[in-house]
Amino acid sequence: MNASTAEPSAAAMMTRGRNYARRYWVFAAPAAVVVAAVILFPWIFTLFMSVHDWKVSGDTPFVGLANYKKMLFDERFQWAAIRTFVFTAASVILPMILGVWAAVCFSSKFRFQGIARTIFVLPMMATPVAIALVWTMMFHPQLGVLNYLLSTVGIPPSAWVYDAHTVIPTLVMVETWQWTPLVMLIVLGGIASLPTDPYEAAILDGASPWQMFRHITLPLVFPFIVVAGVIRVIDALKAFDTIYVITLGGPGNASETINILLYQTAFAYYDLGYGSAMVVVFFVMILLVSMGLLVARRAEVKT
């Protein structure tokens, strides 16, 4: 075949590729419309409401950035932001530590290993609302089983979620109990994929289990730990159902995170404009934190 016949064939192939691309759009268009209707339009409408004084009834005048400026001087929003980050930090650090420890333990061979793993991941399988209802009964100051267990060992009863000083730590305890298995599963998958040669060499050199974990296991599974951390940060920032069912943001406003506050603002006080502005700001906060974590992970992978 000479060049004169080969060149038209290449052009024909390019034309055929363009025709295929046009046909693909026919199949992709319905999905694009659904995505735009379900995701894009609500966000555009939320931005639109955030720049209006949008109430359930009455006029909705344009107010520009007034709702965003209001947040700068809203002490309730500022405290909600502080509680959100405190709750998030504790709800990430504790499950990460316990999850890595559990993954190391479950990576070892022992009797009834499969049953133990199944029991350990059960909290992650239940719905948050069901978990919240169960823990609410357990936290009852008089009838709760937790105070009964404390009394059996001579420890004074606790008010748990009914005290402003203990409500956030108590909610963190529930979050840790539910999501530590997720961290364990991710890290356990990383440990299962590790090569055995470094461990065999370390055993021959007389390394202790702690030294093998510190210098072999931890560096090799660190990318998996970062992935688990990113997931936990995003989930903890968005936590709503467990907190709302257990405390409704109380006592007082002691457990009122940004999610609880914007829900109350939009659907209890019917100030949809201000609530929409909170949604936008909170979304930007989550986006920045997620991007920062992903950039850190990429930098770690490159090194």
C-alpha cells in the first residue's frame, strides 16, 4: 500500500472517530441532564437564595453579600464553627489511632479471627439514626446502662449528653465507636498487601514487634492511613443525624455544630437566605480541607 492510499485511510478513520463521538453524546446526554438537575441546579439555586433575604412568606429582596457579612458578626455561628472543628478533630484522631491499632491486631492469625472481625465492623453497618436512639437510651442519667456500669465499679454517674461540658466528648465517643471499623478495614487492606520480605529480614536481625511496626508497617501503610483520614475528615465535618437525634444541638447550644445551626436557621426559623449562605460557606470550608488533604496525599505518594 502506497502513501496516497494510506493517507485517505487515516482521514477516514478520523472522520469515523468524530462520528462515534457524536453518537456517544446521545447516550451521555441523559446522564448529563440528571447530574445537572440533581446536583448543579440545587447549588445554583442555593447561591441565588444566599444573596436574597429569602423567607418562607413575603418578598425576597436582593441583599447581595449581607448574609455573608452577617456571619462575621454572628457569635452563634462562630461558636458553631469552633464546635464543628473540635468535634471533627477529635472524631478523626481517635478513630485513626484505634483503627490502625485494630488493623495491626486483626492482621495477626488467631483463633476465631473471622468472627472477631465481623463483630468489630458491626457498628459501621447500622444506620446512624438507629445508633443514636440506642445510645440516647444508654446515656439516660437515671435509667441508662452506662451509669449503672459506672456505679458497679464505684465511679460517680455522669450526665453524658445532658451536661454542656461533657456533651461534645460524649458525641465524639459515639462517632469513634461507629467509624473506627472503617479505618480498620482500610488499613487492614493495606497491611494485607504488604510484602513479607522486610519482615523476614527484620526477624533475622532481631527486631522487636514495635520496631517492625514503627519502621516497616507504618511507613508502608501510610498512604492507606491518609485515605482513611480524608474520608473521616469529610464524614466528621458533615456529621448531622447522630448529633441531631441525640441532642438536637443541646443542652442549650452546647453541641450545635454548623450543620445543626444551618438546619435550625433554614427549617426552624425559616430564614432560608441566611441558611443558604451558611451552606455555601460550609461547602467551601469542606472543599478547602478536602483539597488540602488530597494535595498532602499526592505529595506523600510522590516522595
